Amino acid sequence: MIRELKTFVCVARRGTFAAAGREVGLTQSAVSAQIKNLEDTLGVALFDRTGRAATLNAAGQRAVALADEILQLFGRMGSPDSANDFRGALRIGAISTAQTGILPQALVLLRSKAPFIEASLVPGVSLNLLSQVDAGELDLAIMIKPPFSLPKELHAEVIAKEPFVLIMPANIQGDDPRQILSDNPFIRYDQRSFGGRRVTQFLRERKLEVQQTLELDELDAIVKMVRAGLGVSLVPMAGLWLEHAEDVRIIDLGEMTFFREIVLVSKYLQRDTPLLDLFRRCVIDALEHPAR
């Protein structure tokens, strides 16, 4: 019956039998047969059927939450008795600032708690990482929160908020962010990236016009361009550049401060599996107790 419950939850998340079938690797008729078997066992209809459409009824809506609980309990039955019992592979996607920021310490913690786990790290930009998790090519990803709703089968947990600041060469005077942005060449965080969209939104909302001179996606590359005297930029407080922040002037945006949110993304049905939960706890621990 666990198989039927997993299919039922998938149908509820995906919205149709056909979409759920593609997710779990079954034909639409096989999905329909599993749902019928579950309904017969429970003695209650879970969907209102009209032609080819199937919509969760009141009983089905109540059952989804209970099915989630059952599946979580079932997953915990297979939890290792000790860390040494964790085995297998964990495919982790990460944006560049996560690779050089929280991940090293999180992976050290993971190795200490589960030494037999083979972790592989896949670098990428947020949009690509999201697609890879969705396709099942990655178990999870640490990335920037998308500016749109995730597919129903994906789950995202905010793990950090990174404030943006204004950075400039050391020889630029003044402390007014508006004036500095208006008077100097601007190096833009790529507008196609999730983080770059936050910069564009900020400039639009504040009605700030800038003299764009370059557009880059790599934060550390942006900071190098600023150090070289090519312009000013709005970047998050994240990345290797923070280790040499004394090379540039940093101005806090005060009441204008905006953020990018960093999320841990995984498949909805896999979010509470023992290994993913262990990795999540390692990430949270690394964030709460950063290495010095």
C-alpha cells in the first residue's frame, strides 16, 4: 500500500494522473489502477471524476496530509541506527558562493557523521540547478530562491538571507548610495540570474538610473572589476571576496537594503529522507556556527 500512497501524493502534487505517471514512471492507466485500489481499500472516493479530469474531493484533501505522515514514518523505519550505517551517493548542486562559503564546513560535518557517504558536488547557476533537481539528476541543490513558484513536486527551504551592499574602489568619495550610483559607471550583476533580477528590481523600485559599463554573473569577478577601478556595483555579502573586503569601499544601503534568499531545494517526496535530513542539519549547523 506504500506504493499506492506515494502515487496518491504525487497525483495530489502534480494535479493530474498523467503528470503523476511521468513523475513515478507509470502509465496513466497504471496510476488510475493504483488510485482505484487505494480507494477500494479505504472504502472512500478520493477524487471527483468528470470525464478524464480528476479533482481531489474533501476526503482526498484530508487524506493527503495523512498520507504524507505515513510516508515520513515509513521512511524513518529505514533510518540507520548509527552514522556509520549511512552508505551510498549524495549528489549536491551548488552555486559558486555556496561552494566557497557554507559547503566546505557542511561537508566536513557530513563526513564526520556519515563517513561512508560518497558526496559529489555539481557547480552551476540557480536556474540550471533547479532543472537538474527537477529531472532527478541531483538529490538537492543550494541556490538562490527563484522569483517564481516552484513546480509542485519540488520543495524549497530558505536557509539564509544575504544583504546586498554597494561596493566601489577605495578612491571614490561620498556616502550617499543614490549619488554614488548616479555619478559612477555601474557594473551590473547579470540580469538573467536570480540574484541579478533582485538588483534590477531594486533599481526600478528606487527609480535609479545607472551608467552600465559591464554585466557579469560571477560575484568574485564583479568585485575584481570594481577593485580595478572600472565602476561600482551592488552585490550580496557572500563569496570569496569577503576575505579581502578591505580592498574596496563597502556602503550599507540602510533602509534601502534588499536581500537574496538562499534555499535548499529537493524533491518534495524526498525532503524528509534520513540522508537528506542529515545533510540539511549539517548545512544549518555550518550556518549557525561558521568556521573561523
